[in-house]
Amino acid sequence: METITQGLTRKKFLKTVGLGLAALMYPTLGDSFPGITETGKDIRGEVFRNDAPAKLWKWSIEGSHYSSSGKDVQCNICPNRCYLRPGDRSVCRSRVNIKGKLYSLAYGNACAVHTDPIEKKPLFHFLPGTSIFSLAATGCNLRCLNCQNWGISQKKPEEVDHVELFPEEAVSQAIDGKIPSMAYTYAEPVTFYEYTRDTSRAARARGVMNVLVSNGYINETPLRELCRFLDAANINLKSFSDEIYRALNGGTLDPVLQTLKVIAAEGVWLEITTLVVPTYVDSTEMMKRMCRWIVKELGPDRPLHLLRFFPRYRLARLPATPVEVLEKLREEAMSEGINHVYIGNVPGHSSSHTYCPGCGKLLVERKGYRIGVFHIKDGLCGFCGRRIPGKWA
Amino acid sequence: MNVTGGKSRWIFFDFERLSLVFLGISSVTTQLLTLREFLSQFHGNEITFSLSIFSWLLLSGLGTLLAKSISRPSLSLLSLLLLVAALMPLAQIAGIRLLRDAAFLHGTSQGFYQILFFIIAASGPYCLVSGFILPIIQSVSRRMDNPLESAALYLFDSIGDIVGGILFSFILVYVLHPFKAIAVTSAPLVFLSLAGLRRSGSTVKLFLSYTLAASFFLVSLWPGLEKKTLSGQYGEILRYIESPYGRVIISEEADQKTIWEAGVPLYSDRDLAGSAEKVHYILSQLDKVEDVLLVSGGLGETLNEVAKYNPRSIDYVELDPSLTEAAKQYNLLSGWARARIINADGRLYLSGTEKRYDAIIFDLPEPDSFQVNRFYTEEAMALVKKAMRDKGVFAFALDYSQNYQSRAERRKFSTLFSTTAGHFRNVLVLPGERAYFLCSDADLFDDIPERLKEKGIASEYIEGYFYGNATPERVRSLNQFSEREPSLNSDFSPGLMKTVFEQWFSRHGSSPVVFFAILAALALSYLIFIKKGEYVLFSTGFSIMGTEMLVLFSFQAVYGYLYLQMGAIVTAFLFGLLPGAIIGRSRMGRLNPGKRLLQSDFLVLLLLCVFWLWMAGSKLSPEPWIFLAYSVLFSAVCGFQFPAAAFFLGEEKSPLAGCLAADLWGAALGALVTGAFLIPWMGMERSVIALIIVKISSIIIITRKGGSRHG
């Protein structure tokens, strides 16, 4: 019996196969095997070592809010505080260390540009019935398993197609379309911070209002700088549990709470969104704690949007949130003192309308994204004259 | 399991032979149940299926090799192992269900590596034990007065496999839930092992064994076990159906009922958006709506929305009768009384019906398996066109990202645009919760609220949301990229599936490239190492499992349901091996084995060519029995090859384990490479060509100088 490779016994071969199989598993234990980390209930992202492009491209800009230590840099935009050696890429995939400087690769390269109804953000107390010019570049500093924009939020800038749209041109397009406001949205604007900031600044200078739609995972200093140009924000408070934040979103709770406080303190109109994910974010007790915190720290007039979950992305094996659960959570939220609690993603539901907390009358009727009856005048209830918080015109 | 040897005696009633038959019955049922369980746990597509088969073969093979370490096994040890093998299936199926949430975050879908690891971990122990037992049986029999030669071992094992396959596929699957099926098919093995222990074991061991066996039957026959092991994933289960077509579950949380199919929520109460969009986008296009055909997706308010147009008839085709029955029972099928519910495969219905429709709606999941892809192919479009009136409209929907269309997504849409545009003059894609493809020879309209207004039909959802979702620039954007690439999607060259698989990998942040590269390196080093004759066995194992995958998936492409026929086709492949092996080890097989081997290799080649010709050139849809007959014939030829190859090699020079390893690892690789790589990435036609090349290489090896009896 001839063998092509003499001297290699079958036993040795099997050993080799075993080692090979073990080696085969090795590459899967990193980013591509979140199951390992999921069992540890933490899916936070990691810095991409030696993943930066060899050279910068047209849509790069030196980042702000970073510190240096020799050739290493630390990004201080968000709580991830990525420590990047030369050639590394941040958790959000958009920021890199090239030769000891931090650069954003997402500046002027918008991958999603649309004109949406402002109610779609959702913002219910800010210029209702108007359109909003919405743009996004790639990247996100979280890893939400239910992300509906994962095709841009979980990608590197080089991996997606984009249009060139530098700040001035973006504002010009909004003005040409007679659109009163701009939203930084879809992916996570914190990751394309400089693009958001500069476009907001340009928009403010030309009389266009700015809306931040964000996960709120940002540090205080850059946030305060950004707030100078913001008119409104919708912050996604994904749950009121650090454990769930780590397991479902790859983040932590405290920085988001801090963001809410800062935005409120800076006088930016603030609405809060919570996606009610079955078996994770549908606890009455957690909702009570969350609403107590909101009322205490932010006051009772911050609208809260409770959205119905539908299976998306990698949370595909959960059912939609029962409407009864949403209604119950809304009741709890209102009993804790929040004046305006909306139910979203349930077309035709009466809780998508605005009611006066004083007289209980219907003030703003919403038919999908369209506005029906409207009984607010000069920010006051058309029936009892109570001030209804928001920017109504 | 392929084993060869010299003469055999046909004695059915000694312990060892009965062990083989009963083990075969139990293990085949366990394999089929495990496959179905994995398909339910991981929203099974071809990749999950292939990984399951690959792991099963690989680990069973390892179990067989491990048995070499036991030099003189006793009857007591064998009996104990048989008992373990009989009881393990219960723990395995329960473990798969219960451990999913322990291994992964509740409610998440999983990617390639997660599925692979889970499959290996969950099915590994049983595979190792069942593979381990076969050589032990042989060793024990050699110490008795009635030694089992290896060919006889193979024959009896095959008999068990075939009986188990037939029992499960034609009887148990229709009448019993998984745990009860396990109780039935494991029972002979349990009783046999207890008998063996009575002959050889100590009293304590016997007592423990009786206790274990009694517990096994109590637990597996407990009526609440199915729901108990599933409730962690589904919550409160109102109804659980293990239909021949898949697992259907209705769960309840608060006031909401959810209907699940294959582990994925199919519909939850009050999904108005989906019902409104899929009905009004299409029906509003028509001046007059008389006959409407809905293929799947009739749950919820859909039929009521259709009824707003006062059609003369609504035909709702749904494959699985248990799905529609359960939906009716729990009021998840509003307005069903106004529709004619037809429980049939949508494509087969279309090909057979003489009726003509004004509107045909496909409401199906993403085309990530052949079962679904076949509704998005050229062949399907031709059937739709045939069943549609001149100015009728056809619609289907795909998942998409509302804010950004990735390159893969654009390619997916382009493929579909090209495929539909070959049959319809106008194709319009409208955005909504999903992207709706509208196809017609008549003009199409993109202002749906305006059309509804003209018709006096009310839809609060469309009125409120349409203009916000389907803005002119979003509509323009969707329809711009649909006019590019001219690639087409067909039943056997499913270009669409390749793109969908790419998206699947992208969604889970993983790539199979590393896995396949390392596997290729390992396979290459193995191929360099093995004896030339063993390569023939390797290629035979590769071809037979590759062909089994192709037969399974081509059957799925033609008939649309694999879950039901999976057992029958697997059994057909097992069935063919038996007569093939009998002939192979008979005198006929021994006569000039090299020549016989070559002839059989040519026969395999011929059968593969027939398969390719059917796929490439024929528009025929063979009857199901033809698939089964082909499977039997193909496996018979391959079954013949094993003993013939062993004679050719010379058993004294080619140890049994070496032959087994070549055959099994060829089979494992054949299943994996064909199912998870060749078919999804190259399509079925090219996959057959790849198998043909493998077989040609085998022929070259045989005919090469030095390729004689001693390799």
C-alpha cells in the first residue's frame, strides 16, 4: 500500500486534524462570535486593532475631543473612550489613529439623506406637521441587537456607498426644499460628531433648526458643545437597567442619563423614546423607576414615546410587543407624573394624540404622520389655556 | 456506516445483530428528529441543514475511531452503552431546546459559527456514543460463537437504519410528537440492553438500569414535556403542532396571540401596517377586482382588507393545513369565511389551476432557502403570468432597509427586477414596511392614497403613513437601482439566494471564509496523506452526500417542502446502500474488483450527468417517486463501491478504520461543501458539475499506473 506522505501515521494525522479544528475555531472567537459574550450578558464593542486605512480620504477630518500620549490617542467623544494606537480604529468604526492623530472618516459623506415627516423621528412637540431634512453617515458606538439601520450603523465608512454632502451644501439643500429643520439621525450622529456639529453650526447660521436623534451615548463636554447649535433632540433611552444595556445594546445606562440631564439643562427641546422589547424592557417595575427618575431629574413635561417592538436584525425570534403591555406601561408612566406619554408603532392608537394634562381635551390629533385637529395656540391649550410644552410653530 | 469484511451468516436473532438493527432504528430517528429540531431552532436554511449533517457524520466517525482504544469489550459494557444510546436522544432533543437560551441571548438569531458550535455541542455526545458502539458490537461478537464480520455489521446496521427511516418518515412523523417518537423507537434498544445486562451485569447495575429505563419512559411519554421544553423560548403556549411541514406554535402574552412557524414569529395581533400595505398597494391598481389569489400571508386583517374591494372570489393558498386551522381557532385569520382556503403548495397550485386572477399576491419570507426562493424565480413568474388576466397585477414584498440600500440589497433588487421584467411590461417598487414589487402589463400607479380615494376605499393606515414612507425620492431611489444588473434568478441557479446568504452573514458579522479555508487545508493534507485507493472511497462518500444534498434541495425547489420529505429521501439513500453493499461483497463484487470499481465509478458519473442534464435543460417536474428512485439507485451504486474498494485495496493492508475514515470524512465534507458552499454560492447546476469533477478525479486515480489491488 503506497502512501504519498511517508512517515505520517494516522494517529499523527488525527492529532493534526484535532489541532487544526481547534485552530479553525480560534478566528471565530472574536468579533464574529458574539454568542460567547452574550452568555456573559455583555456585547460591548471592541477597538479594531490595525484596521485603519493606509491613508486618509477626502471625507476625513481631524477629530475633536481627543487626547494624545505619544503616538497613541484617546477619543473622548463617547463613554467608550477608545484608546487607539497608530493604525487602530474605534469601536464606532468611524474614527482612526493615523500617525498619532485622531481622524474621523465620516465627514461630508452622507450615506442616507431623506426628507421625512418630523413625526417619524419621533418628535411630537416640535414643529408638528413639518418635514425634516435627515442625514446620516456611518457608524455607531453601540451594538443594539434590534437595530433597524444596522446596514449603516454597523459598517465602516469605506464599506457603504455615500453621496458627497458637506455641511454648507446640506444646509443649502434643506433651504432649497423649504425645509425648516435638519435631523442627524438613522445611524449614530455621535460617531460622526464633527459632521453633525459643523452642519448644525452652518444651519443655525442660516436659520435652519437642528434636531439630534441619538442613543445619547456621548460625553458631557462634546455634548455641551453640540448643544449650542441644537434646537431639539430625541434621545433613545433603551431601558433603565445597566444589565440590559450591556446585554442588548453593548453600552451602559449612566452616560445616557447624564446626556438627558445635560440636554435638558442646556435648554434644548427634549423628547425620549423607549422601545419596549418583550421580555427585556417590558417590566412595569422598571418603567416606574425610569419615569420616577425622568420626573425628578428632567421634569414632567418631557414627552415619552413608548414604541412597539417588531422583530428586527438579530432580535428576530421575539414577538411584537403586545399592545396591552404598551397601554399598561403608558398608564404607569402617567401615574408617575409624566404628562405626555405616546404609544408608537401602533397605527390608529388613541395614545398617539396629544391631550391637555389640565383639561384632558384632545389637542393634537395624529393620523399617522399627518396632523388632524390642532387646538394649541401660542403654546397654550385651546380649551383651558394651560401651557403645553414644546415648539409648536 | 460502511464496514466491510469477509463472509457473513444471516442470523437475525442473536444479541449483537439485534443490537445493530435496534440501534439503527433509534439512531436514524434521532438524526431526523435532531435535524428537524435544528431547523426549527435556527430558522433552518441550507447552511443549517448542511452543518447538521456534517457534524453528525464527522462526530460519528470520530466515535468509531475512538472505539479502537477498547481492546476486549465485555457484553456488560456493550449493554450499558446500548442503554446509554437508547436514553440519550431524549436528553439531546430536550437539551437542544433548553440550552439554546443558555448559550445565546433569548430571542436572538444566530450566525454561522454560533450554529456550528451549538450543533457540535448538542449532538456531539450522542454521535460519539452511537459511532463508538458499532466496533464494540463487532468485537463482542467475535468473542462469542457467532462472530459478526464487518460486512455483516454494515448490513444489519443498514437494515436498522432503513427500518427506522421508514418507520419515522411514513408513520411516526404523522402521529407522534418528538419525545413520544423517541420513546417508541428507543424502546427495542432499551429492552435489549436490559436483557444484555441481565445476562452479564451485577444486581446493582441492573437495578440502576431498570430505574433509568423506567424514568426514560415516564419522562418521554409525559404529555406536558413538549410544551415544557419549548415554553422558555415561546412563553405561554396555547397550541403546539408538530406538523409534517414544520413546527407551528401559538403563544399568548397579555392580550396578544402570536403564531410561530419554525421558531420565527409569523404574525402577532394588530399588525395593521403589513395587512394594509400588502393588500392596497396592489388592489388599488386595478379598475375592477374580481378574483384574488393570496399565496401565504392571509393571517390577521389581510382577508378583511381584501374584502373591502368586494371581489367575486378570494383564494388563499397556504401549504400547511395545521397553520390555517390553528389560526382560525385563535382568531388570527379574520374574514376567513369569505375566502376559499386551499392547503397546497402555492407553485403547484399555480401550475395546476385553470382559474385566472386579477391580482396575485405572494406574501412570503425572505428567499433564504430553496423552499422560498422558488417563488421568486423565472419559473415562478411564468406560472404567475399564466394564471393572471391580461391587465392583472402581481405583487410580492421583500425586507429592505428603509434608509439605506446596501450593495447586496441593490443586487438583490436588481436580480428580482430583471427576473420579473422578463415577464411583465411594467415593474414598480414601492416602499413601506417592506419593499413591494408590483408587476403588470398594464400601467402602474405610485400614488396609492389617491387611488383609494378614487375608489372610495378607506384605509386609515395608508392615508396616514403612505406619503411619509413613500416619498418621491424614496420611490425614485428604489426604482433607479432596480434597472441595473441583468442577472436572473431561476430554480436551479438561484442568484438571489447567494445575495441573501451574503446578507445573512453580514447581519451576523461573520464570514465562513476562514472556516472553509482551514477546512480546505485540512482536507488537502488528508488527501495527500491517504492511500490512493482510499481516495476512491473518499470521493464516493463525498459524491453520495453531495448528491443527497442536491436531491433534497432540488426536491425542495420543485415541491417546496423538505421538512416532510426529508426522512423519505434520507431513507431512500440508506435503502439503496444495502443491495449495493450485498452485491459489492458477493462473488460478483470480488471478480476483478478494480474493474468493478471503475465500472461503478462510471455509473456514478453517468447518474450525475443525468442529474445535470435534467437541471440544465429540462423543464420537467418529476414525480416525487422519481426522486426516491434516483436516490435508491445512486446510493446502490455507491453502496457497491465500498466493499469493492475494500477488496481492491486489500483489507489486510487497508485497516477498517482507514476505509471508514475515508468514506465518512468524504461524506461529511460532501454534505458540508455541497450544502453550505457550492449550492448557495454557485447554484445547483454548477454543484453537480463539481461532483462530476470529483468523480472524474477518482476514475483517474483508479486508472493510473500502480492503482492496482494494493493501491
